[in-house]
Amino acid sequence: MFNNFNDVSVTGSAGEANVYIAGDSGKMYYSFENGASETWDYTTPGSGSAINAVDFHDVRSGHIVDGNKSVFVTDDGATWNKIGLADANVNFYGVDSDGPDDVWVSGGGGMIFHWDGSEWTPTDTGDAGLRDIEVTDDDSTGYTVGGGGKVYALGGGDWTQEETPAGENLKAVVRGGTDIAVGSGGTILEK
């Protein structure tokens, strides 16, 4: 049933978790029963292009991006509807879903897109592909990471490049007490 996976998101609480897995075959796998055996189902949103990233802002409400330059939304965890992002002209790699009207997407060519519920606002960092993005719920701070060890920080409404000791491609970023980015060759950056 399963192929290669690109991302995972878990919602709910211990013992009552929903598990969502993005597949490279264009399938979104999900279990509303803690990922237990025999509880998995899947759907294929869009054209079947690889699902590159998944993120949820509520137990069954979230967003995915696929390799066909598409963004999808769900409010039941199983049914996905495409939301427009016309003329992006880059592949999408990362998504941060902070609400139905607050979605961040990172992509090729150093592009970042923000959905505010009525329109997409693009930002061009002019750099390498950005593989992951994580922004605070109030949109005041965030990070996006990508090729060549690039890290961009959001502050004061603008994205600015931060100096890092890494030259390896960065693939994921998380925010918390310590912000962490990870990537190729075992690279781990902490701030």
C-alpha cells in the first residue's frame, strides 16, 4: 500500500491522534486512529504528482503542496480541494498551515508565498530552492531553509538572509525553545 514518503503531520492528543503522511506517488495517507494497523486510508488529490509537504493547523484542517505547483486544503482530513496559486512557475516544497487564511509556501527559485484568505503574496529571495518553511501563528517571525545552507528569517515583515556555517542543502526547519534546521550530510543548525 505504501510508497516513499515526503512528510508527516500528527494532530490531536496522545491516544486520540490523527496521522497524515505525504506520499511521493501523489497519495495522502491518513489514519484517524493513532496510525494503528488496519486503520489507514488514502486519497489522491490533484493529478497524482508527489505530495511534497503537509501541515495542519487543527485536528483535521490543513494544507498540502504537490510537485505540480498546487496547494490543497482540507477541513475533514480526507477530502482535499485545490486553492489557487496562479502563475507561480516554481515547484513547491514546504508548507506551513497556521489557519484557513494564513498559509505559507516555500518553493524553487527562492520563492515564498503567503495566503491571507483572499490573495497570495509572493516574495522572491532570488536564491536557491527553499525546502521548508515555519512561521509563527502571528506571522511576526519565521524561517525558511534550502539549497547551499541558505536560511532566511522573517522579521518586521521582511525576509532576510542569515549567515550560517553550513554549505550543505538544508531540508527541514522547526521552531521552539531552540530553532533547528537539518539537512544533507548530517547537518544540524541550532539557534
